[in-house]
Amino acid sequence: MGTDVGFDMVPRLSQGIEDRMKWGRFLEVVKQYYVGDGQVEVGPRAIRFKAGEWPSLPIEGQKFLRFSSKITGRTVAETGVEKYIQEVMAMAKTLFGDQIRPWNELYDEFGFYRWIFVNASIKSYELVRTPLEPPCRMDCLMFLKAVSIPELIPISSVTTQGTDRDTNLYEVMPIPGRGRGLVATVDIPKGTRILCEKPLITVKNSTPQSVHRFVAEKLKLLPKDKQREFLSLHNNFPGQYAFAGVVRTNALPCGPGSSIGGIYPTACLINHSCIPNAHNNWNEATQHETIHATRDILVGEEIFISYVIEGSWQTRQQRLRNSFGFQCSCELCSEPPHAIQASDNRRADIQRLDEMIGDPIAMMSSPQKSLAACHDLLQILDKEDAGAVIALLPRLYYDAFQISVAHGDQARASVFAERSYMSRVVCEGEDSPATQRVKSLMQDPTKHSTFNAYSTRWRSAKTARPRNLDAGSFDKWLWRLSA
């Protein structure tokens, strides 16, 4: 059996340039420190330590979850693996700080990740045992001095949850530089409902003084545990009206454009990213906020929503500072200037096309151009990060539906309604009132108030959609690309 000791990376690293650079610096420090050590070998996929159970560090940092080994037993102990774990952990702590989560089964401390995920991550970068390369001799001496290896960090107390934890999708934990956040404890498939939560308080937008007084009265009516949940939320705007600061920092709108915001004990802990992996939505029917995964979220990834999507990098940064009191350093905002500019250009095109599609006069007089704008917008959304823009897909397909149905085309309208419905299921769930409305239009496009309202030039029956076409040919028909 034996006893395992090691450390986990929580949350796991992203593929953003900042994380890639930090991981690269860390690997070079490790390589330089162990130059000449015959038990440490550098390969094209990983750095392997031929001690204990051969723990390894992948070349691609986003694949790394754990560095560990059994340390008990004569054979294992004689290899010195515990020393390697302590040394590597000290180097990692210097660069990654609190993201490094040490654990020691001797003290009933267990890693964050289940072994099934750890083993899968190791398999992803150790598929084949290839001939190992000699250690890389990089000039990292200045950084090595800062690491100060002799001052090793002892394995300290961490969350005492073992490998048989409950099946929650996430865990609330401190996130370096971002307060608390939600980290996936399992792989979360796209479209999964991560959270459904009732607000502690709903507050109408008003002056700080009015909001403070309103919240103070509402808090008196809440149980003590709910009061503590509210008071534990972060406040980026401390001052005379502290409760208003908590609301301003945390409130999520109760619907698009709503002047009423909700405060939630868990949903308000979800941090912002300009390329999120989840979407928040107010369900008017159930009076709950829902959070859905908009792409597959891997175990160990932090769960993000977007507080602000529209606008250039500069515009988003200004709005985030003014409205929420922080500067964004997400994966996109940490990219080099040319990558940020490319994203800004795409988002400017998205806004331009969205405004063009929303022009009712163009929709009436030039439906072909309006539909072409929808298709162009779809192509740009495909190029921008899917998690950031997937919430726009239901509206895009709904716009295409309206263009088609207003000119009598039931066949295409039903397809666009179906695609809008499927996108809404991903972002909002089957029980969303908007999802149900689009579902009914998918089944009968003639229920829409604008059916045949502009013309009957595209008149077709719902059953007129073509059959047995490949995907490319079907899309050409759907978007009238050959017309």
C-alpha cells in the first residue's frame, strides 16, 4: 500500500500566455537545479524523477495536476523521493504561491484531485516512454538565488478531503489574486447546470445611501447564517455605505438590462473572465439564478462567467474598474498586444453586424442581406473564443428565424428556431422561459407575431426542408448561400 505525499496545482494552469511563461520559467529552474543529477531526466514530454514512483512534470503546464509519490517502504525511501518532492514544491511555491496545495497522507491530508483525473493527466503527457534528452542547461542562476532551496516549505495542513469525496461539481476555495472562486472537482460537460441558486436579497439600483438602508432592513429579516453569508462577500467599495459596496461588487442582474440585482452566497463568488467557460442567467419562472457550462470544463479549472462581454479590451477594463472595482487579468487580457487587438477587431465586427441585423427596415426590404449578416456573424463568433460568445448564439439564430418567418419561410425558420433552442438549452437550461418559447416556435413557426408580416416572397411549408444533404450542402440551403 504505502503512504503518498505530494502537491497539487489548484486551480490548474490555463493555456494563456502568462501561465505558459510562468510554467516555462519553473521548468527551467528545475532543470538548472538538477543539472548533473542522474535521477532527473528531461524528455520531450516531461521531466521525470527516477525515484519512488517516478513523479513527473509535463512540458505543457495546463496538463499538470499533481507531483507525488509513495514515501514509505524501504525500497522507496532509499531513492530519496521525499527530498525531491520537497525541493520541487519549494520551487513551485516561489512562482505559483497558493496555487500549490501540499498534502501528506501521514497526517490524513489528501490531494484535491481524485486519482482517476491525476492518472488521466499523466497519461496525456506520458503516452510513450521515449529516449530521454540530456538536462537543459539554461541561464537561470539569478532566479535560482530567489528560490532559496535550503529554506524548504514544510507540508502543511490542507483540506482534509480524500479520494472518495461527494459528487459536487465544484469547490469554493481561495484563488490567488482573486479572493474566493469556484473550481471544478470533476470534468463538467458543456451544457451542464453547475448551480441553481435563490438570491439572499434583490436590490433595485439606486443611490449608495438608499441601497445601504434598504439592505440593512432586509438583513434584519434574514436568519443569522444568511446574514453571515452576505457579510462574507467581498467589497471593492468600502466606505460609509458598506452594504451598498457589497451590492455593487457582487450583484448579478435579474434578467438582461434589469435594474434589479440579486445577491447570492455562491454565484457571487464566481470570478470574471473575458473568455468565460460558463454563463449566468436569471430564470424568471423559478426566480433563481442558473449557471451553465458553455464549454467542457476540466477538473481543476476555475469556473468563470463574464460580467462584461461587449467592447474592446480598453472599454471592458474601464467598465470593470468603474462597476466592479477591479482590473481584469484573465487569459485573454494577459495575451500580447497583437492577440488582444485581433480579439478587439473581431468584437468590433460582432457589434457592427449585430446592429445591422437588428435594423427592421433592412430586415423588411433586404432580407437576403440581413440573413447574410447573420451568417457572417456566425463565422466571426466561431473565430472568437466559444465560451465568450456562445451566449450570443441563441439571439443570432433567433434573428435568422425572424428574418425567415417574416417573409413566410417556415422551413428555414423551423431550423433556425431549433438551433436557437439548442443553444439556449446549453446556456439557460430546458426550464428557462425563453427556451420554452423558442421550442414552441420550432414546432410551429406560424405562432410568431411577424409570420408573413413583411412579405411572402420566401413562402415555404415547414416540411419543405431538404433531406439527405451533407452538412455543407444543408448549410448552403439554410443560409441561401447559392441564391
